[in-house]
Amino acid sequence: MTNQVTQQRIQADLQVKASIEPQYEIEARVDFLCSQMIETGQHALVLGISGGVDSTVAGRLAQLAVEKAREKGVEARFYAIRLPYGEQKDEDHAQQALTFITPDEVLDINVKPASDVLLASLEEGGLTFQDAAQRDFVLGNIKARQRMVAQYAVAGAKSGLVVGTDQAAEALMGFFTKYGDGACDLVPLTGLTKGQVREVGAALGAPVILVEKQPTADLESLKPQLADEEALGVTYTEIDAFLTGQQVSEQAYTTITNTYQRTDHKRQLPRTP
């Protein structure tokens, strides 16, 4: 199978368009969130806000969706949740995101106590690690899953649906924690490349500093604010080019396709006999 055919197959699987009209995407995705909430009989949308462009865009879409539902006479509220692990180094960006989103309600939940206690309990129960880096990796996934637990607790209390921030670039690279930030009910950014998320953010009027911010999952305690691109071994420019059918270097192509294959289990439902 040629490189181009492989790219086209993956592009179709991840529902990526070579180009978008931002305003159309805004309206379509707000409609999606609004209709899903109404059809399921739920009365809230819930999303963790980190200060990155993905959660900023998804958060604003969610707020617009609940406002649209209220215009239809449906009781609806958006709960934006801050979920820091202790003190977040770029907290100012998270606060700028909240100011832009103007959510109905903001909750601030520190996941550090629960995350640290669980890791300590695992070690007390006999779990050992190869080295400090592996321990830190496991703790990072615990943080992501504690955030999922918190969001679903809020959704359960408020009759809501949890909104995810996964977009095509992260889906391609499997760059999310399974049953962590990958766990959600609605994924409004599906099919958008990283650059297209930025286009939508700009069209929404999000602060430039957040739209153009260097992405970081910020899960590593030993490497705080580690850039996604450093962790991935490939740039978002290369990932987006791959997704939109453009030619990329052989090194980027190999890194992307190998990662896509290795992380396939993250994009699938649990396997059965």
C-alpha cells in the first residue's frame, strides 16, 4: 500500500477534511452538542478546562450549546471544571480561557490528593516500577483518570454529559489516556486537525495567546509542561499535513503510521471473544 493510499484511508477513518469553513464548523458542532443533550434527556454539559486551545474551543462550543438549548425552552447549564494537580504552572491561561468561555458554573477540583493516595496505595500493595520515569508515567495516567472520575461525578450529580477534547491529531497519535481524557460522552472536535481547531478558536474570538499556545498534556511531574511535540517525536504541522493528504518526510510518515498502529486499541471498543 502506497503512502498516499494509507494517508487517504486514515484521513477517512478519522473524518478529516482537507480544509474547513470555521463558522460552519462552529454552528454544526454547537448544534450537535445541543441536540445530543436534548435527545438524551440530560440537562448539562461538563468539561475540564486546562487553558489549552482544545478545551478552550470545546468549552466555548459547550457554553453556546446550552444557551441554544435554553432558547428552545430546555433547562441546560454548562459546568466548566478546573482540575489541577496541585498548582498549575500556567494557571493564568486557564483563567483566561474561563473568562473567554463565560461558563454558567465553574468548579475547582484538585486531583493531587486522590492521585497521590492511589499511587501510594498501589506501592503499599506491592506494585514496583523499573525507575522514576516509569513511576512518573503511571502517575500521569492516574492524574488523567482522576480527572475523568471527577467529571463523571459532576455529570452524575447534575444530569449531564461529559464533553471530550479529542481531535484528529490526537486521535491519529493515540495521544490521550485510555479511560482518562479519552473517556467522554460527546466529542465535538472530532475530525479537526490541530490547525483547524486553531482556526475555529480564532473564529470564536478566543485569546490569541491560547489559540497559538504550544500544546502540552502536562502529565509528567518530572518534566512539567513537556511539549506534546517533544513527547510525540513529530510536529503538529507534520501531523496535520499527513491528515490532509500532503506529503511528509519519510521519518514523519514512519513515526506517525507506527504510532497509529501501536495505539489502535485506544480507538476501539473493548475486544470480545
